[in-house]
Amino acid sequence: MADFLVGCFKSGSPLKTIVTAMLLLSVVGLASCHRNRAWQNIPVTQHSNPTSSTSSNTNYSACKIGEEDAAGMNGDLRTDVHAVLDYSTTVARMLKEEKFEELDCLADHSRSTEERFPGGMWKLHELYKSVSSPVPYPRHATQEDWDALLQRLQDWVTARPKSVAARIALASAYIGYAADARGDDDANTVSQSGWKLFRERTAEAKRILEESSSLPTKCPEWYVIMQQVAQNEGWSEAKTRGLYDQAIQFEPGYYYYARVLASNLLPKWGGEPGATEKFVQQAADRIGGEQGDILYFQVASANSVMCACESDPHLSLARIERGFEASEKLYGVSMLNLNRIAFLAALSRLSDELFADKAFARIGDQWDEETWTMENDFELAKTAASFLGEREALVQAADANMKTPEGLRYKVSFEKPYKELAKQCVRLSDSDVGTFMTLTRVGANGMIDDVRIASTSGVAVCLYEKLRALQQEKAMPFPRPPKPAYWVRLDLGWAELAPLAAKSAPSK
């Protein structure tokens, strides 16, 4: 975090609590790399895109889907972070029960209506993820799991030979199967047999996709899987970009294309430094307006693009924020999007610290495991956001006071006794103190109501302790403020503390 608050006290608050808060802040963001990975209070209402359907309660009777399955797919993502997981679990169960006709109908409906979850996530993409994964996150699939999945998908292809969904799902499964052969370790640790299986399974995915291209029904997910084939086979940049251009020409709003390419361009996959940042900006600018900003947010929030790792690209936080707001305005509230924007805000330490705090406040206890990995990480980030968000609110209040004529006059009279206290704490050996911010709330009679000091230097700690002692003594060290509970901000640095230290130094 940018600054640590060495002190914040109200009458009766123990110093131990303050130290605990400091320690909490010092560890937020330092946990091991996560597996995965603004602001106004928008009411929880549903918005519709003129060209797509966004619904939290779809009627599945047209696809002859039973009540139990329909209930599992009709969760409300606006209020329930597990709605997508419930949808995925239901779809995966339908595959196990060999409900191939219903699955085809579901895919056709989602594709033709461009149906989305609240927040803008395409249901079609989630359907393919659900039927091409052998086990749900975070379980690790065994060979038996892969064999069972591939057989079921092949049975779907055999039972419905004209189904494009069955073939794309099978190809997607082979891409996952190839990744399983490679493993998660560095490339130089993969065995020759592992690489052989990786290439063979990728080739099978490619063959299935090429075979499916002759079917009359075309599907946007086809390009997503072929992009993954391109990455596995190491296509040239020109050929890879050509595939991307074909994809967005086919379905401009399917933002998963940009996610895959943005991830593939990261240095950890052989891309040039800055290539992902440049591509994401160009892709968003190509669309322009709010839709371009939405694309920017959707790419930034992808688990494969930003994961709190050293290789994360340096994307524009302001544009991520605009994209989130535009997405919520157009497609409605999504608990998953709220988790992702809170994660990005906590990760990136936005200058507007109220942003992250408001995000966490709206999430409540609806934390997403795939975003945060562990609940403890979520709670730590939430605590830090609340702490820093409160500080930012106080900074804004103090800055607003100092913009008034009476506030400017008061600051002059306030500074003198405050710096006299600081003088008692400075030493010539403290030259590395830097600049730090102090926030003091002065009561109607000049007493100290509350203090915040953003530093862990010896000077700051000493100053804090002196102010705390004055508060406990109910002393009135400052003049009466223009109004009660008056916040005053002072930024102290070595340039002005040094003369005080020189004066207080013992003469030789």
C-alpha cells in the first residue's frame, strides 16, 4: 500500500488496534500469486441491450428443459455470486445425463439471441466452458475424468452429427486435455512425452474445428478455440492477428477473442513487453465509445490477463473504471463484475481509495472463489479498502475545508502550535523521514477529536503519541475551528522539519 497509517484514534480506542490495522495493511497484496484474476452507486436494476438478451430468469420451456434444470440455470447474478456456478453445474449435469437435444437447443437459443448474464457475460461461452471441463474448479482432473468427458462429448457428436455445439465442445475439451499434458510448470520442465501429447491433442482439436466448419450453423466460440490452437501451435503474429480480425468481423461483441489474444501476447507466453497493453488499447479504440470501454474492462478482468502477478500488464485504471460503469449501465449489476473490479482496485491501489471501499460494500459476503482464491485474501483486501476508503473521505473533507477563506485563515493559526509539537520530535538523524500527511479533527473548543498520520517514521510515531496524550488529557492545544469536528490537513516534509531539527540540536 502507498502509505501506512501509524495512528488513528478516537476517545478510548486502544493503540493495539491501531498497530493491528497497520499490520493488516502491510500484508495486503503480498500473498502468493493468485490463480486468477469507478464508481457510483448504481441501483440494482436490469438493463437491456437492444441487440442482445440479458436475463436473470430465462424461460427454458421451448427447449423442453425440466423444472430442476431450469431452476439451476435461473439464478440471479445481480444478487447471487454463485448464479453462474449453478448454471455451469446444471449444464455439466445435463451432459452427463446425455440430454444432447436440450443442450443443442440451449446453445442455439443463446447464440441466436446473444443472451447474457447480468453484467454482460455471454451464456453461450459459459455453456461451452461447462461441457468441456471434466471437473469443476478447483478440482484437478484425473485420467478417468478426461476419458469420461471425451467419451460423452463424442457420444453427443455421434448422436447429433449436425450439431456444431457438440464439435466445438469436443475441440475445447481437447485443448484442455492438451494443457493437462503440458502441466503448469515452465516449458523447460515439460517431458518429451508431455510435449508429444500436447501436440497430438492440439492437432485433434484443430481437426475437429476444421471438420465442423462445413456445418451450416456457425458459432462465435469456434474462433475462441481456434485461437487457442494458434497459441499451442505457435502461429506467426501475422497469421494470429488475421484469425483475430476474422473473429471480430464475425461477431464484434464477443469479447473473449480479445481476452485470448491479450493473454497470448504477455511476455510469459513469448510476447514483447508492452504488446498486450498496446493491443488492448487498439482493440478498444477500434470499437470506441462505451462499448470500447466495456471491452477494455472485460479484457482487464480476465483471469488469464491480470492475476496479481509480476507479469500483469500495465493497463489504464481510469479506462477499466469507465468500462465497468458502462457495462453495469448497459447490462445490469453483476456480483462477479463487482468482485473483479474490487480485485483490480485493491491490486492497483487506485488514487481514489473510496472506489474500492464502495465496491466491497456492495459485495458484502458475496465473494468469488475464482477471483480471490481464499476468503482470507478477500477479507484482508476488504479491511484495507475500508480503512483507506475512510482515510480518503477524511482527506476530501479536510481539503474542502482548506478551500474556504475561513479554512485558509484557520490553517495559519493551526500550523504554529502543531509544528511546535513536531519540533519536539525531530532529530537530525531523521533525514529520511520523507513527506507525510497528517489529518487532525479539531473539536469546537480546540480539543483533539481524532488524528490520522500517514507514516511509520520515528518523527510521525512520536508526534502521534504526543497528540494522543493531549487528547487523553483533554487539553485544548489549537484555536477554535470555524465549526465543530473540523478536519485539517498538513503535509510535513524534511525540508521544513530540518530547520526545526537544527534548532533543537544541542550546541557544541
